[in-house]
Amino acid sequence: MEFVTKSTLTISWYDGRATALDAMTGQVCEVSRDTLLILDRCAGGATVRQLTEDLRADGYDVDPAEVHATLTELQAAGLVRSAAAGDEDPDAHGAWRRWGPEAMLFHFGTKDVPFVASVEEAERVYADVSAHAQPPLFKRYPKAPTVVLPRPRPVDSRRFVDVLLGRRTVREFDERAVEVEQLSAVLFYSFAPQSFVDIDGLGALPLRPYANGGARSELEVYVNVRGVAGLDDGLYHYEPVAHCLEFLGERLDQAQLTHLSHQQVMCAHAPVTLFVTAVVGRLAHKYHNARALRVMYLDAGHLGQTFALVATAHGLGPYQTAAFRDSDVERALGVDGTDETVLYLLGFGVPAAAPENPLRPAGLGAAALTRLYDDQP
């Protein structure tokens, strides 16, 4: 019988202590230097006899009974498992194992975590939040040249269901430029605060066109323009309160966009690219545990869907992608990647009239290759 260090285990140092976290179960325990040595020796599996010999070689005066007792304790703590040689790893967990410990740590580390543990804690947290100065809700570049966008036109009166069903990810764009009025409408109806509400202890908070947890306004939008009629090309920051663009520098060209988006042609050819970032402190000011990280990513998704529908309603072709080079994008935007980090890449243009690879309805052949339900053979 072998003892094997659990494959879902992650070791970290937090507040000066070494801790072991099972990324799948969320179980956490403090570990000593000696425990770390044993976990390392058992990484590939070890019998009591093998581990005893290894520890003696490292200068430890131990006997098999002591080693077995220690391994039994570590097994009870969820750090190792016992297995017959050659047994499959029960911790493999399919897709989660493919995605690695980072995915497991994020998902399972924030699973079943309440924002507050009790009514009393909620009151304490709220009092603490109210007692401290709120972080700014918006970002602006006061020294940057600004372009005030035209007042957005009312949204097209097309039926909502037509817009909903007409939304498609567009990868090919017409050579025609986007009108500045269209850009103005997309930014305003996707992102700008439509009104403010007075929240006791928190002040005036903006109501956005997309769902935003706690109205924390942690998302920012940067706009790369390389084909908008009536607007100079360039890289801009969108200031939503004044509904204006703040000029940050020269536009990112097609070669740069291709690199930043991992060679996605649609990103290089779109006349407008939007980079969505998050100012983490705005959310963390109110929500103090890791569950809020889910909220941040959900908020970006809410914004992305609202953006796609607004762009569609204005006759534009939108796309969204999470495939980009984070650090390179952050350097291009001039953000630090920590206090403000990039989350999403969006873009749009006039859709090509005749795409080279039009979608086609699924026929019987495609249906035969598809399992629609998990109870199908």
C-alpha cells in the first residue's frame, strides 16, 4: 500500500504561515517544515518502508511505526491518500484536472462562501464600509485632450426579439467606417450611468445599463479607434459621466492588435476595439472576501452581453473574446495590472455584406454526430 500526496493540493504561505489547501474541497490546514518534506516525498507515491528510508537518509531518527502514524494523521487531515500501486488517481476530476489548480482554486475556493456569516457581521461590515472614505467611482485623465461625443440618438425601435435573435459574433467587417454617432450610442447605452441613487452610508451610486454587483462601478473601458468617421484615430479612455473620450496616445495598429489577441483576425480588422478593465479596490471596499471575484467576472459578462445587443440594435457587428495577452494589453493601456487589471476584449464594425464562411443550418448529418442529452447512448 502506498501513500500519495493529493494531486489537488496547493501549498502557499499566508500571513507568515505555510498552509496546505485542497483546491477541490476547500479544506485548509497549517503545515510544518517536516510535513512539507513528507508531502514532497509522497508526491509520486511511497510505502511506509520507502518513506522511512528516505527520512533516515535525510537525518531523521524514525521507525516505520512512527512514519505510519504520521501518514495516518496526514490522511485524516486530507493531505494524502492511500492507494494500491498503479491505482487511478481519484482526484483527477476530468475537466478540472485539465484546467489545473488555478481553475480549481478559483472555483472551489469561492464556492459556498457567504458574503457575510451572520446578521451581526453584516452590520459590522456595513458600518466599517460606511466609516471609511469611498474609493472614486470613476477614472479620468484630467490632462488628456478630450473629445465630447455627440448626444446619443434614441435606440432603434426594432422589436427586442429581432435584436436578440440577430445578435451574432461578427468576424468580418465592411471597409466602411463606423459613424461617430454609432460609437457614441454604443458607449452610452452599454456603459454610461443612466442615473444615480442615494444609498445610506455609501453616497450616490450609479445605475448602469448592465447588472453591476453592489453598483460598485469597478469596470473601466478603453477605446482603440482606427476607423470612425468624424473622430481621429487613437487610443482613448471613455469617461462615462461627461460622455467623452480622453486621448491617451496613438492607435494600436493591426499588427499590435493581432499580437494582443493571439492572432485573431477579427480583432485586427475591427474599426473599434474596447478593452474592459477592473479597478479591484472599488469592489473590495464593500465586499471583503474572495466570493466577490466571481461578481467582478460576472459584471464583465453582463457588460459584454449588453454591449453586443446595443451594437446589434444600431446595425453594427460585435464580437467578444477572452483570448488576449493580459500583461501586454495592460502595458499598452498604461495600467498596472494589479490595482487595475484587464478582463475582456470587445470590438465592432460594420458587418461584411457577404462573409466568406456563412453559417449554415445544421443538417441530419451534423445532428447524428451530436449528443444532445447525457442519457443518450
